[in-house]
Amino acid sequence: MDKKEAEELKNKLFNKKENGWNSRTAEQKQEISDYAKGYIDYMNKSKTEREIISTSTEIAHQNGFKDIKDCETLKAGDKVYWNNRGKSMYLAIIGERNIEEGINIIGAHADSPRLDLKPNPLYEDSEFAYLKTHYYGGIKKYQWTTIPLAIHGVIVKTNGEKVTVNIGEDMNDPIFTITDLLPHLAQDQMKKKLADGIDGEDLNLLIGSMPIGSEIADSVKLNILNILNEKYGITEKDLLSSEIELVPAMPCRSMGFDNSMVAGYGQDDKICVYASLTALMKIQNPVKTAVCIISDKEEIGSMGNTGMESHVFDTFISEILNKLGVNRPNLLEKVFCNSKMLSADVDAGLDPIYASVSEKNNASYLGRGIGLNKYTGARGKSGASDANAEFVAEVRKIFEENDVRYQIAELGKVDIGGGGTIAYILANKGIDVIDCGVPVLSMHSPYEVTSKLDLYEAHRGYEAFWKNA
């Protein structure tokens, strides 16, 4: 076999792993750039799960979706949603085919690693006022010191009044920070393991230093409470019934001289939320009912009534069956057994600076398109939802026939670590599921990095799945 024949055979048989930008025209690259601008705007409006649901509900209303609780009956083409306590939501477009034949689901999560306030957070020490925090999700604690932080959330009074707080995003707002030790005095600290360099109990937010009077104990704390009372009408006791989150006070922005990437907080997994939500808005009169999940609490195991371990999603689908007039015993279970799903969660992109944790032949690369993970888990696939080969082939076929750039990977080398998504929860209902999301650098950090091409390919892939699965 000569060289030319060998090259032809190689082109025919090899799985070509190419940079997706090379296959896109100038016009397509402009589409990618324009789409990313909308994503960046969405991210800067929505840094917490409550804000994601609020913004997403507005988008749904603008595109003809109605609260399912306001609908007495449903028919093909109807667009409905269920807002679950303002922290998760489910959307559906009723399909033309009998729903008993199954539904097509794409599910992402709105929560991201962050710092939450403790129930009794406010204290004064050495004439500084602080807020005590409890970190949420898997973070590297040292990454959260000496960066600008914003305060987002709600405070609910006993009379039912809900006070929304968002301080630190506007350039005219103050910001907050968690201090760290100067290197001149950090000999003992720097001898510790990286994971132990910052104690969780020391993630205390510095919020003020001005006393309200010279003869009063805790005068700085009192001054802070006075400011909060004047602005929000709250007392210290009202913080007992609050959900306050600390997030980086840094905007999501275009990144790189070539503007090929996006840098910003919370892209795990808001990037997949945006890609799936905007894809759903383009679906009209689907053959099968198209369902979008925006879940909460994924970063801490999907527990609670806004997480996917709850039965609220089942209730939403049951309501659809009721209002279609077709519900009967065991129909929900049958619908799920005939359904298909993309678990839209991000993947760890290969970082060449830290390439030792990845097996390059089975790693996700930024710029190569949406990433499929047949399974996640840890060690011997522990806790994994392992997609069936038949379903993987079906998803491949949909992507290839619609020119969607995709790659298939694992989360790091064997025995290095591992992770999980909501995939197993839906698979336990009998649904065919595969993880399918965007590769990310610096995942779970205050400032994550993604590729605009991968974002757009995810959007296109999700749309193709709803139309063709």
C-alpha cells in the first residue's frame, strides 16, 4: 500500500478529532459570536439559581409559555412550565405524537459552587464587621479569598415580605472580600497542604469597619445593622430566614485576543441551562413532547424539594398527563420507560498545564464541540449512569446528520477522581440518558473558561435532539 492509499484509508477509518473552528465558515463564526453575546448578557443578569429561574421565566413568557397551573387542558403545540419555589423549573412543549410513546428531555442545573451565609452570620471582631459563611459545593477554598465578592439573595420576614438583595454588581455598589495572610507572616500557612491552607471557618466576609459611636459595644456591627435597616427594613433576626449567597463580583466576559472563549463565574452549569433554554425556544410543534429541566442542588447531591431527587418533576409530567386527559395508573412509569434524555452538564476540558490528570485520547477539548460522557462515576465507574450503546449511536446519528460538532470523553484518568450529574436519577426512572455538555477549564473556580464554539454546538445539538430523537 502506497502513502496515498494509506492516507485515504486513514481518512476513511480514523475518528478525526479536529478543532471545530476549522470547519466553520466566516458567516458561521459570526453566528457563534452573536449567540455568545446573548449568553454573556444572560450570565451577567443571573448569578444564582433564583436569578436564573427569574430570567428564564421571563424568556419563557416572551416565547408563549404559560404556567401549567393556569391551564385547564393541554393539546399538541401548547407551551407550559412549572416554577418550583423560584429555584428550579420544568418547561414542556406538547408534541403531536401520543405521549405514551415517550418524551424527549434535556436537563441542566442552575446552582453553582458558592459561599452561603450561616443562619447567624453577623459579628464584630477587632473593630471589623464580618459575615460568617458556609461553602456550598466542591470548592478550592483558597480561590475565594482576596477577590471581589457580591451579595445576592432573599430575606423573608415573618409577615411574608420578601426582600431581594443584590449588592456588588453595579459599579456604584460597594464590594466585599475575604482577606488572606500576607506572605511575610505566612510561613506556617504555606507549609500546609493546598487543601488546608484556608480553613472553612475562616471564610469570613469583611463588610465594614466604621463604628456608629465611641461608647457602644459592637459599634461597627450596629452601624452595619443600621445601614441594612434603613435600606431594607430588616433586623438581625430577619437574617434567620434568609438565603444569601456570595458570588464573584466579576462580570462574565469575552476572552482571548481572538474572542474565542468566555470567562465567567457559574458556567457550570448555567452554560448548559442557556444552551438548552434557547434551543427549546426555537422548537415549534415537535413530534414528541419536548421537556427542559432547570434543576437545583446538583452541586450537593440534588437533594431537597428543588433538587432532582425530589418527586416534583414527576408531578409536572403527571399534570401534563392529567391535562391531556390521558392519565391512568402506571402511565407515568411507561412514559418514562419510553423516553430519552440528554443530561446537560459540563465536562472537564483538557488543560495542557495540568494534562497529567487527563488521558488525552479520552479527554474533552475546548473548541471540538459538545462533549458526550457515556458514563461518569469514580474508580470502577462507581455511581455511574452508563448509557446504552444503542442510545449513544442514536445521539451520534442525530448530531452527525445535523452537522453538530461533538466529542466523547471521560472525566479524567482512571482512579484520579470522578464526578456525577443528574443522569443517574433520571435513568433510575427507566429513561435512556447520556451526559452531554460543554467542556470547561477551571471548573468550580470563581472564574471558569469555555469555548464559544462549544456553547453554540451545544445549543445546536440540543435543538437537533428535540427535533429528531
